[in-house]
Amino acid sequence: MKVIHDWLQIWSTHSPQRIALIDGDSHEAWSYSVFFKKAKAAAGFLVKNFRIKKGDRIIYVGQNNLSVINLFFSVSRLGAILVPVNYRLTAKELSYIFKDADPQLVVHDSEFEALVKETFTEVGFFKPTLNISELQKNSENTEGFSEFLAEENDPAMIIYTSGTTGRPKGAMISHGGLFWNSISTSMRLNITQNDVAVTFLPLFHTGGWNVLTTPFFSRGACIILTQKFVADQILSLSEKYQATLLFGVPTTMALMAQSSKFQSSELSTIRYAIVGGEPLSLDLIQVWNQKNIPVRQGYGLTEFGPNVFSLNETDSVRKMGSVGFANAYIETKVVDEKGQNVQANQIGELWLRGPACMLGYWNHPEATQQTFQGDWLKTGDLVRQDSEGFFYIVGRQKDMFKSGGENVYPAEVEQVISQLTWVKEVAVIGVPDEKWGESGVAYVSSEKKDFNTEQLREHCSKNLAKFKIPKSFLWIQELPKSGAGKVLKRELGTSR
């Protein structure tokens, strides 16, 4: 049986007047009926003017807006593949992705037209381009494309990973993968047609697309889209439209809590906040709890889901630092270097299996083969599972370093240092050491540049084995981060 993932057609039939999408900047709103018509019209325009067909890649370079969401759904109708790329990259960096994806068409914001031209000069070839404002303007009078050609195992989008360990790789996310991610997410977060949430993470990242946006559309719910993150605006929009869920990363949760609007904002409709990327500190959890918004810590990755684990809000304090249990239809195992299962409280690599897994890496069969063991995805993330079955992310295999022959997991050290209330953020990396092979360096962000190093060292000595204690503590105004809010350790020093 062929499964049709034409969510807009379904909801335009079941609830045509229900609002699907709102522009958080202009407050323009599209019902599911209007959204469906726009997607069909845009698909017809792409066929007529650019001969887009099944399997073609369409790159998008630009910021969040309603038209990008419509571009994805119009491309999906044709069985083509959307490739949203990071507009913060240089032309030299983008040229690798352009060569790898080999697009039929590049769609862009006006703001990034020059960047696209410069990238093509770097690449050495040129492909058709389209300003996204023209897509919307010219598709209104085009005959709509009513068919939905994409099938379950066809790629829906290619999302390029950050490339922290080398060249970026394009994870192929299938329509079936989006469907199963939406099913497991809806079950775990109790998403219904009545839910409302603000999406502000950039749409070149899986979090912007697939933590709440695509699961919401699969359920006929409402997404409010903003061009970028502004703490006051997210709070105001959540109040105005009576948001029921809030998604963020620790950085955005902290900035919203520090906003002058935080205390006065009426957010009683929010059931809970979902936080991913990095662990949220106990202090911040308590700040949001005092606002009667419990926190659900989660974990995911571009290559799977990305919604893999979720910690029930009732356990947010008791099991602080845990990401909880795997969502529905996801199998897990924790293995040692030989691929053998480890015991409770032992550290091992997390392997995942289930229908929300990526198809593989675009144009990289060797990398795909290295990432899979049979149908198990090897995440490269080190975890432990406690005696109650709760999972804890210990760090990346590649972040781990050896000091005096002992394994040191930076995430464990960072969690201990973060317990000090005056520490805003911390990142630990391993650097070469003549005596110990490698030793730790902790980059600490705090209000004062002359922070108390001795207090840090004393706190670590009470909570960590001696070999885990960083050799040096360096002040940093702010940790470098990706567009999704993840710390970029490669920019801190010569970490492995």
C-alpha cells in the first residue's frame, strides 16, 4: 500500500479554516485551505518555469519566512528534495555543499543574492536561481499541481551537518522518516490539533523543521514562525497566540528568563518547555518552574528523528541532566568498543534503530557504511543508563580525551562546573600535555572576567576524580555557537 504524506491536503479537507501558519513578524496567517492552494500553485510554477522533477535538489539560502515553508511543501508535491543551507557560511564553505548537492535550482532571499553569485563563482558553474519573493508572487496565477509524487522512502530534505569533524555531510531525511518522527513526537508530547507553538530556530537546522514544525503540520496544529530569535518577541507571541508548547535550547531559555518581559508575560497556556541541544542548569529549571512552566529535557540528532529521547517534566529536578527514555518506535542499545552491550551505569556508545532514521548521507556511501551496523545507527554519542533506565548523555566519542591513560568525558566535567551559580556557560576540551598526554581546559563564561579560579578547582576536587579536573580555567565572554545554539568546541582550541 502506498502511503501518501500529503498533510496539507488532509487538513484542508478536515479543517480547512483552521490556522496552520502565522508570520510572527507581520502576523500574516494562512489557513490549511489557503496553505494547500499556495503549495499547489508554487509546485505548478516550479514545473512550468524550471522543469523541476522527482529527485531534483532545490537549495535554499535565506532566513525563516512563510514562503520557505511553502517551498518545502511545493517541492514535496513534485517528489523533489529541499536542501536548506546555512546562510552564515562563506561562499567558499557553501561551494562544497553546492558541488555535493548539485542543485537544479537555487532559491534565495534578496539579502543573499550576492552570496549565491559569489558561491557559484567559487564552484565554477552556474545553475538557475530564484528570489523566493518571486516564487510567491508568480505562483498565484499558475495552475496548481494537484498530484503528490513523493513516496515514503523518497528523500524529503537533505540537511547538512555542521561539519565539526570535517567536511559537512548531507543527511537524507525521507518522507517516511518525517512521518514516524511526527508520530513518536505527537505521542510523547501529546500534540493535538489545538496546539500552538513558536518556531524560531533557523530552517537550515533539523530543530527548526522537525522538533515541532513538521509534527505540528502532521497533526493539523498551528506554527508561528519568526525570522530569528528575539527573546521579547517570543514571549510576546507566546502570550498573544496562547502557545501551548515552547521549544528552545539552554541559551534561548536563559535569554527569555532574563528578559524584562519574562515576569509580566501571561504564559499559563504553555504545558511545558522542551529543551534540547545541551543540558539545562538546575537554576534555570527552577526559574521556569516558578513561572509554572515545567521543563522537558530532550535529545536528538539530525540523522535520526530528531526527537529521540524525552524526560518527563515531573522528573526534571529529580533526574536533572537526564534525557529520559526513548520515544515510541525507537530501539536503543548502549555498546562498548566491540559492539557488546554494557551494564547499567557503564558508559558506552548509543546505537539507535527505527523508522525515523535517515536514509544515509547524500553522495557519501563510505560515510554511510561507517555510520551503520546493519540497521543500527551508531550515533557517536557516549551515554550511560542508570539503574532506573534513565539515559544520560556523557559526551561525543570524538570529544573524549585521555589524561594519564584515563578517559575524560567533557560533558561530565561541564555538568559539575555548571553547578556553581555564577557560571553562565562552560565548555571543556582536551589539549596536548607533555606529562599526561592530554589535559583539560575549561572555558568559563561568567559576569566577571576575574572569576574565582580556586573556587572552581575546589568545587571540582569535591565532585570529580583528580584526573578529570581541568588543568586550566579560562574566562570567555561567550561560547561560540552554531545557528542551533550548540557550542562549537572546534573554535575554542586544538580539541581533538
